[in-house]
Amino acid sequence: MDEAQLEKEIAALAVFRDRFSRLGSADSREAGKDFKLEKDDIVISTPPKSGTTWMQQISHQLRSGGDMEFEEISEVVPFLEGSMETEVSLDRDQRFKPRLFKTHFWEPLTPKGGRYIIVIRHPYDTAVSSFKFMEGWMFEPGEISLETYVAEHFITRPKPGGILHHLASWWPRHADPDVLWVFYEDMKEDLPAQVDRIAAFMGISDTATIAQAVHKSTFAFMKEHESQYNELPLKRNRNVAIGLKPDAGMNQGKVRVGGGQQHLLSDRSKALIDEAWRTICQPVTGAASFAELRLAWKAEQSEK
């Protein structure tokens, strides 16, 4: 990339980061952080673009027996730190039990007293997915390259917002009885097995309910209902406020076949992510890579 192009991208990135910083409010984050959980509440905690929506769908289908009567999934699984932006009160009655919430908070900021489903995904795939989610909504296609996005935003976000800090903060609790640790890649490889694990954690054993949850959490089913998983409330309420057109990103869904796009990352981008892993995650997990962590976790599970 020549110097002139890089300068253009850095300027576009500054605009994007300003928009992104104003997407949520401090008051909304404080309300989420201070929310009082009940002991049976379940919080889905993930880094962004790591399977949050997928886990919202699975857990809601399990607890509801197949309910699809919602405009967008955040109506029925509220966003802890984004309740004011989505206009979904955290205190509103939830039609089904247990109550469910989603968050991207790292562990220290997450309200205590409930139960937690943690979903983790390979950081290479998360980087690509994050870029594709923002491109066409927060910035125009071609304004910022994937390599610049990774180097100047993805791995440099402050500690509470970084995906690797999220993973590192929750890992010490991964074996706690009130925590269910799930790898996104395991959901892709064997969805029924992971839905079984989630159902057991939620105290659900009815086979018909579980089978229906599997069906309604497949890529094919969710793609047919893609408008229900597109962050519509957030975009509708915040686009203009952060300087975007009212319809920005409205036709941009979140249901994609995850993974398989690591080849889009340059060697430099992968090296930057790998170095961040060694700095942030390896001291906590003991694993030199995401793949090594996943293998170690599987070995741990087989011993139980």
C-alpha cells in the first residue's frame, strides 16, 4: 500500500472510530454493569463477532420451546450495556424463563450473581467477521482495508473491549459450575452436541424441545429469518446520532457461514494477532495459540 492510500485509510479510520465510540453511551454501560442479576439468570458473554447472535437464538429456542415472535433477537435477549440504545429495558418482563441477557463485557465488568455462557472464537475469524460487519455500515466498502482495520483498530482497542482481553478475563473461571465454556468452532462442527450441552446447563431435558432448538438454530433456518438478527433496533436508534444515514447497514444481516475466511488476512495481520495472543492470553491460559487452547480444553473435558 502506498503512503497516500494509507493516509486516506487512517483518516477514514479516525471517522469510523469516532462513530464507533459514540454508538453506546456511558449511562447505558453503567446501567448494564450495575444491573442486579437473579440467581437463575443466564448471561451470554462473548467478544463481538464470536457467535453472540447464534447463542442468543439457541438459548431462547431452548427456553421457549421454539418461539419466533420477535422483531429482532435483542428484544427477547436484551443487551446489558446497550439497553438504552436498543430501547429494550433490562427490567422488562421476559415471557420465558430463565431470563437471558447478552453482553460483550469482559469478566470484571459483568454483573455478578447469575450464570454465564461464554462463547469464544478463533481471533483470525473474529477479525474478518468484525471487519465485514462494520464495512457497509460504519464505513463505505473500500475506505479501509482489512489489514489497516486489524492493525489500527482490532488489536488496539482498549482493555475492556478487546476480544483477547475478554477471553483472558474469563478463562480463570472456565471450569466453574456457573460457567459454560463454548467454542464457536465446536458449534459449527457438531451443533446438536453443543445444543445438548447448553440445554443441560439450562436444566432442559425434553428431547423434542432440544431437537426443535437444533433445527431453528441451523444456518439455513436463521438465514430464512435473517431480518430478525440484524441489530435493527441499535441501527434505527443510533445511526443518525453518530453521523450515518438513517438506513445505513439496514440491509446488512449477521447470518453468515462463519469461518473459512482466514485466507483474507495478510501474513502481517496474522502476525499482529498472534503477538497480541502471546502478550494477553498465553500468560493466563498457558496456551501459545487459540488452537492449542482448544486442544487443551478438550483434553480437560475428556478427563471429567
